[in-house]
Amino acid sequence: MAELPWTYRPQWLPLEEAHALFELGWETWPWQQGSVILFGKEIPEPRRSFFQADPGLAYTYAKRRLTGQGWLPELDDLRTRVNQALGTRFNSVLVNAYRDGRDYMGYHQDHEPELGPHPHVASISLGASRDFLFKAVSNPKEVHRLHLQNGSLLHMIPPCQRTFKHALPKRLKCLSPRINLTFRELMP
Ligand SMILES: O=C(O)CCC(=O)C(=O)O
């Protein structure tokens, strides 16, 4: 079997730092409630989110155009450390907050044109552990499950976004909140 196109580091951030970042983020980051139009009705997304990037960059995601306005210092610092660890050039982050296991993200691929043909995506998790699923595009029966834990770093390596979809499914038994940060390189 071919090597799977991701690596997972369960305790990449020291636990104390992960905990402190979660608390800071939950209380002070500029969360927004997005919405989607479904059958003509506006429905709130099952999570809150916000986006940061270098000024001048833009990302069209879930039919929304997000523009870079600069960085909070703690997120800029994290981006630098992720880039040093992975040898990447991430210049944007999408941050999601899940209130509990009712919040989720459905199967999708991060393959918008502004990510270029071979996108790397890095994902840091804070707070509650949650299942994360990969489903092969060529064979929907091939599903891989990771359990993303507090302080972990998942690196999705090309061609991951072409060959697999990924999702954070509902988990009604999970009663605690979680934050996830996904770093991407946007082409100017
Ligand atoms: O919260 C997660 O772990 C998933 C986030 C994700 O898939 C994305 O931002 O594209």
C-alpha cells in the first residue's frame, strides 16, 4: 500500500502551552458566525471561525472571499514555528471553534485555485480530542480515522488534497469545546 499523504504529531505543543492558547483564543479571538444558504434559507454554520493572512492575500472559501489583514502576535508566532518545523511557507490561517460534538465540518478538499497545484495544509488542535476522517476520492470505502488531540499537529502533504477528502464528523458524546487552526500558503 502506498504511503499515506499525512503525518501526525500527537503532542507537538507542550500541554501547558496548548491549554493557555486555547483559553486565550476562546476568550479573545475575533470569532464570527458564518452562514450558508441551503434551499433558499440562511443557516448558521455548525461552528464559528475567522481568518488571518498577510495583507494583500485573499482566499475564497465556502463561497466567501476572505482577505488578509495581518496577524495576532500569538498566531504569527505559531505560523513561524509551524513553518520552521515543516519547511513550509504558510501565509494564512483559518481558525475554527467547535462548541461541542454537535459542531462539525463535512467532507471536503482544500483545493481552491489560490492554493496552487500542490497544497500543503497543517492543522493544530486545541482542547477536546475529536475524530478526523480521511476518505479516498477513488474509493469511498477507504476511510482512515485519526483522533486529533490537544496540542497535536497534522500535516497534510501533497497529493492529499487531490486524493483524499477530510471531515470532522459530529460526535454527540463530546461535551467539550475545541479550536482548530489550519495553515495554508496562498499564492498572491
Ligand atoms: O477542525 C478540523 O480539524 C478540520 C478543519 C478543516 O478541515 C479545514 O479547515 O479545512
